[in-house]
Amino acid sequence: MNIAYKDSSSFGKRTYVLDGDIILVKAVAISGSEHEVRVDIGQLDPNYDSLRVRGPLLVPLSVVALVGLVGTSILTEVSSFSHLHIMRACS
């Protein structure tokens, strides 16, 4: 009995088929290129060294946060210098 799982993302489509002790992975990229890999289940290690989970908005939101932080720092410095200039002009 084969068990299949299909996955689709902005990068392409993948199909995973469990056939006995082998997993067949078929992938089709947006460009149309196809790739097929057979993975022997006996060679898989359930203990992982590291786990990376990254959401699709992580990079754009990080850039927005960094730009906001730098902009706030610059505006704070500029406003403190203009405040000192006004105080010296009044004395």
C-alpha cells in the first residue's frame, strides 16, 4: 500500500510517496524543471542536529524593524542637537 503526500509552495510542487521502506520524492519547480529522489528509510536518523523554522515574513519584517530602529536613532540625535543649538542661542 502506497501512502502519498502532496505539498505546494511558491517555489513549486512536491509529492512524497511512501512505498515499503523507500520514500520517493518528486519535485517540479516553477521553472518546469523536475527532480526525483529515492530515500531509504533505514538510513534516516530521527535525531536531528539542528532545526530551522523560518516564516516567509521574517526577512522583510526584520528589514523594516532595522530601518525603523536606525531612523529613530538618527531622529533622536538630530533633535537633541537642534535642542542644544536653540539653548545656546537663547543664552
